[in-house]
Amino acid sequence: MNPSAIDIVSDHRRMPPLHRGGALYLGNLYAIFYGDGSRTRELMGRVSGFFGYGGRLLPIVDLLYPQGPNLLLLEQIPDPPLLDLLGGHLALSLPRFEVIEPEQASTFEQGLASRPDLLPQAGIQPGFWIDGFVADAELERLGHHFGLRPATTCIASRHANDKSRLRLFLESQGLPRFDGGLVHNLEDVARMGIQLRGMGYRRAALRAAIGASGFGFWPVDLEGGDPLPDPPHLFEHGPALLEGWLAPGVDGIDEVTSPSVQFFIAQDDSVCLYDLTGQILRERAIHEGNIAPPVDLPTSEVAAALVEYSRPLVAWLHSQGYRGPGSIDFLVVQRGSNWEVKICEINARVTGATYPSLLARRLLPGGGWMLRNVLLAPGQNAAALIAALHDSGLMFKPGGERGVIPENLIHGDGGKLIKGQMLFMAPTSHECLQLADELARRLHHRLRYE
């Protein structure tokens, strides 16, 4: 793959070139596993306030499709005080939105079947785009029914997110990857586990071809302490991956960090690498926040290497037909003053870093930002939280250089506000960390994250 065949721009200080035209946008988080309902239900059980995560799309749909008009479908009603903050205080353009709650219809396709006039009333016309959190078969059917053009196809989306296909591409191009490789059955897992153990690994990562948010990932004990995992659906989407687990203390490793490069592939074939971010991870490599620029990269040469390794990867995604946002996740391994880069995976969709990165490019170009999922005190409500941020002087003001905004508010059982997705912005990422400490002091509330 020759990345010079397309125009790939790297610019971390401005908005990337985005889509042209208006769109129907589906906040279809339920489609994250392409129709695998059992894994989606398991994810819903693990992530509190699952349906509220679609609200993160509200402030960015009109950034993705700035010409409009746009219609966003959600599964949970946004808080009116939050809408006032985003559209009023921050002067962001917000799309028209409609809520189709899971109690009304299990999918947006079912919900739209009973509301045939919704799209024309919102100004969505044949020839507009149809896009979503995930481009699945339902999105394509709706596009065909209403005469809308899919921003990317289901097959392109699946191929772009397929970890096995990525592994084959990395091998064909000689790009940096983990020790290990494809496994087609449990016998392969056992054989490759023995090989990795002989190379000095104590643990390995077993990953299904399609997975997200910690699902489709299983740690493997190579020292024989635990039996090999035999998860259902491991090979449902083709061969899986077994790869050596790199961590401090293994093979002389001192430190491991997890940066990502954010990209956007537009319909006019322009490609932009528009942000370099750091993942904030907890156990089982589950994502709970992002920060930009990363605070833990050893040298500026590492940042340059991440961008260069990203170029053939986005060129490959472009050749697969994928169009839209996403992130390329890396592992940076440090041994003393030496470092090396490993390519982990590609998430070809709106990711947990897409929302804050685009908002930060819009509100504070060239600055630093951090997004954390903050667990809120019991009894908190949207109006009181927003008022407290204003009263403390920490609420970000348009034209300012530092501050906090609740990008999204999430409700749990009984409609109680449980979580705020808080975006911290300042001239540097280190100042964003300080801003989080200041927020805790001002609100007299120790920040707990999820």
C-alpha cells in the first residue's frame, strides 16, 4: 500500500476536512457488535447508563456534517440544561434530534417504521447521507428505503474493524506488530501459547476479530496456572489473534504507554491525521478516558513515528472503502532510553476520543484537553451541576483558554443522574490534569472515574 497515492495531511491544530451535505445520523450504540445481541446485552450490563452514551453525539454531528440540515436519533432524552449550555453558552450548532427509546422500539428501523413523516419534517431528503455510530446492515437498509447514501458501507466498516485482517496487512507490509499471530481453533491457541512461552512471555492476549470496550478480549496465562479460555463466539467472525503480552518486567521493559492517532477520511477522499491522544486505561485494558497531547510519550521522535506509521494504515482503510472518523491505537515500549512502537488495533468509528477531540479543535484550537467519565454524587442533577461549574469559575467560556464542560450527562435506573463526561481544556495537557484536581477542590467532591 502506497500512502503517497492519496493526500494524507497531519495537522493537530485545526479541524479536519469533514463531510459535505446533510445527514440522518443514528446513535446506534446497540449495533457495536454488528448484530451480536448477546454481547451487546452483556455490555449493557457492565456499563451503567448505556443508552445515555449516544448523547455524546449531540455536539459533534453538526461538526461532522457542517452544511446540514441533520437529524440525530437517540435512545435517551438529553437534559434540557445541558442543551442550553451547549447551544447557548458555548454557541455550538446542534442538530435536530428525536428520541426512540428502547421501550418503544428495539431498533431505529422499527421506530422509523411507525413514524414515516419524521425525516421529511426534519428536512432530510433523498440524496442526503445516512451515518451512525456503527455502519451495519440496518443502516444500509434504512438508506435504501429512504434514498440516503451510506457514509460508509457495512462491509467496509467490518473490514476496517477486523483485527485479523489488520494483522495480515501488518505482516504483508512489515509494520511493527506483536509476537504471535492468527489462530483458527483452540488447538492453534495451545500451540502458539507454547511458542510464546518459549519466547519468555508469561501472559498473552486472545482477541476475537471483532470486539470493542473490552469485549472480544481475554487474558491468557501461559505459565499453566489457569486453563485456556474457551469463550463463545471466539471464531464467529473468522480467525482470532493470540499475541504476547508486553508489560513492565517482561523482557527488560521499564514502561508501556498507550497513545492513539485520530484520523478522518472524508467523502472527497481527503485524509487527515488530526490529533495525537493518550488512552486512560484500567484493568483488562478497558478505556475510561483520553488526554491530548499524551503526557507519557518518552520523546518527540515517538510522536513523529506514530504519525508515520499511521500513514500506510489510513491508506489501507481508504482502500477498504471506509469513510469517516476513527483511531489507531499503539503501544510504546520503553527499555531504558530505548523505545519501540507496536500497532495494536484500529477502531474505525466514532470513538471515545472523537467527541472531545473535535470539540477541542472547535473551542480551543491547538490547546490540550482531557475527557474523563466522572461518577457524580448521589442526588446531583443537571441544573445544579452546571450552576456549580459556573459559580466556581471553572466553566469553559468561548474565547477562553481553560475550563471544564460537561460534554454529556448520563442517567441510570430511575432516571437518576449518575455520570458526567467531563471535558477539561487548557493550553497544555498537564494543565488539564491540574484542572481536574481544582474541580474536585471547588466542588468538595473527590472525583471518581469509570
